[in-house]
Amino acid sequence: MKLKLDYFNMMKESIGERGIAQSDIDAMAPQIEAAAAAMEKKHKEGGMDWRDLPFNQNEVVKDIQSYVNEMKPQIEAFVVLGIGGSALGPLAVQQALNHPYYNELPAEKRDGFPRLYVVDNVDPERLVYLFNVLDLSKSLFNVISKSGSTSETMSQFMIIKERLEEELGKDKAKNHIVCTTDKEKGNLITIAKTEGYKTFIIPSGVGGRFSELSPVGLLPAAFCGIDIQGLLDGAGAMEKLTQEAFDKNPAYMYAILHYIGMQRGKNISVMMPYADSLKFISDWYAQLWAESLGKKHDLNGKEVYVGQTPVKALGATDQHSQVQLYTEGPFDKIIVLMGVDEYKETITIPRIYGDMPSLGFLGGVTHNQLIQTEQVATEYALTVAGKMNMTITLPKVTANTLGQLLHFFELATAFAGELMGINAFDQPGVEEGKNATYALFGRPGYEDKKKELDARPKKDSKYMV
């Protein structure tokens, strides 16, 4: 059960002069070798601890499973309070591996596992309406913040803590909060120790968007009955491929092809799965790719303004909305189709309306065949239009293959960063917005930023309509 990358339609042999020649890849050999060496050096020096997650969490897995077994009979809802990777990862894994209407299933059809809710925004309606559907006495809230100063997540936590203590009392309330945070640093670990909350640790060298295979993602997955060891095993299999030649390593090839594409003005990366189960992988990928690779400066401090904009699409749905642009629009995109060899279910179209040729041909065909055929047809339409495209295929969506896929994208992102000569693990553009928010609220230590904001040009009413 191995993930496969088919990149023939990126090459000149398929799409002609707009494609990549093998000689283009061969000419990059020194750059590729240097990037691979940099990856290994950073890994050994602790700069890529997320690569060790598939191999060093045996005790963490046991602790999570023990905690799930303890809490499962007591709760009906598991609520994730997180933002960015802390929300997108758990959502993607849940959608991929569980029933698409998981929360609507009766408890016995969920094997007694709780419903999952992910609250990843501070729109005031979001939390208020969630309270309308929760029984707080049967809910467990997972607060995820490595720093413990994430304004959105910590504000949610503060509201929920007060609600729980008002309704259940302080002693009982603490059993309805579990924290996922840093081992030593930050507000949340301090609060957790003071209040006596159950805590799981995010390893110090693991950043948010690379954290899905840590307790950030493993805990919510386990509370929904997902095989978390299977996720880690799949990721481990993908990590081991980094020891192979780059053309045998799908993650590194994905990065190399996108790097060449970016050099040729392909500044948009479209992720288009042909499976509803993989729909939210596109959301998770969008953060990983955009936040990691969109950078103003290179490693030498030179202004470079690089990056590739990720765009989400869903096959076959977006054949009827976006594919017109992809086939006949500008040559500024790489389209990544994501397919599945074997779906979890099969459903057959009945043999009716045989006297109507435009419908009768569908009789006896399965939806499995229809969606796979539509994927092939889209691939063909893109290819004859000379548009760069490639296909990722999973034999079947399982915990193991999903673990492969998640780690594949993480490795590809990190390797692309090395090829581009940028730091794929910081986010200064995000920090600027955070700092401005703190300043506007008068947070101590941000007085200079407040002065800067106060000095910005005032908006002119003549530009408002």
C-alpha cells in the first residue's frame, strides 16, 4: 500500500515545449545534492524534529490511548480549540478516515467515540452556537497552543473555562480540559500545571504546521477511533525514502518539479483530490505550502519575494467551476490531481432510461468508475492544453496511506524551501499581523508598534463608495 507520484504530464514528452526536459532536472544535480545535504544537516542538528515523530512516540501513543479509554465513557463531544495546523490537521484526518457524517451517527455506530468539533475562528457566532449543541458536563475541550499566547485559541479557552466552572464547579471543570502545548515554555503549560489539567507535549523542535503527527493531531484522531499508530507507520515509511536517490523519492521529486515550475512563472499550485475523503487535505496543504514558502527574504537576507499560491479544488465538483480556467487560462499553474485506486464503498447507477442515449450509457456503471474516469478525462484535457499537471495516487485511504501522504507533503515543503534558499520554518509575515493585533489591544511591550499603527495614513473618504 504505497503512495505513487506520476509526473509524466510535467515533462516535454507529454506536453511539449512547455514541459520539463530530463536534462533540466539533470542540470540541477548539484543543487539537489546540496539541498538534500542541508536537509540531513538540519535534521541531525535538531532543526527538523518533526521527521522523528514516526519513530519516537511509542510512549506518547500509549499515554493517548490510555487517556482515551479513561475519558471515552464520560464524554459525548471532543472539542478542539486551535487555529492553523492545530485545526486543519485534525479536520483533514477526521474527514479522510471516518464516516463523512460522523457526528450525525448515533453513538453505537461511532463505537462510543465522541463527536468531534473543531473551533478555529473567533467569529462571535461560532462559539455561542456551539454552546447550543453541547452538554458541557459531557464535553472535553482540547486547548492546542505551543506558546500559550495564541490570541484566538486562548480567548476561546478563557471563555470556556469560565463557562465550565460556572456550570460544573472548579473541581469538576478541570477534568473537561486537556492541553496540548510546550513542555516548559509559555502561558498554557503554566496554566495547566496550576489548574491541574491533563497535558500532552508538543516536542520543542516541531512547529505548528508540521505538528499533525504529534499529539496535536494524534489526540483528536484517537478520540475519534482512528488508528494513530497506523498514521505514524505510514509516515515512517515515507521518511525512509529520503535515504533513496531523489528520483526514487516522491516527496523530493514533487519539490524539484514545483521549483522548476516556479522558475518558469508557475506561481499557483492547485490541489485537486478526486475523493471527498481527501477534501480537507487541500486546506491543510494550503497552509503548509503557503506559510512555509511565501517569503520576502532568502537565507542571506536578500529580498526575493518568492512563493507559490495554493488553490483548493475538488474533483469532480470543480470540473464545473474551475477547470475551464485551468485548461484555457494562463500558463501560471501546476495542477496536482489526487486519486484513489479503491474507494471504501461502491454504488451502482441503475439501468434505466436506456432509450435516452445521454443517460442510458450510465446504466450499470458505478460511481467509482465515473469519478475515476472523470479524473482521467480532466488529466487529458489539461495535458492536451499543454498545462503542467501531475497525479498523486493512494491505493486506498487508510491510516497508513494517509500518514504517508501527510509526511510526503511535509518533506516536499521542506525540500522546496532548501531549493529556494529560504527558511521554510518561520512566518514573519504572520507575526507582523499578530503584533499589530497585540498593539491595537494595548498589550504591554507593544507600545512602539502601537505608535507605528497610529502613524499610518488615515483613510481618505473619497476612496470609499
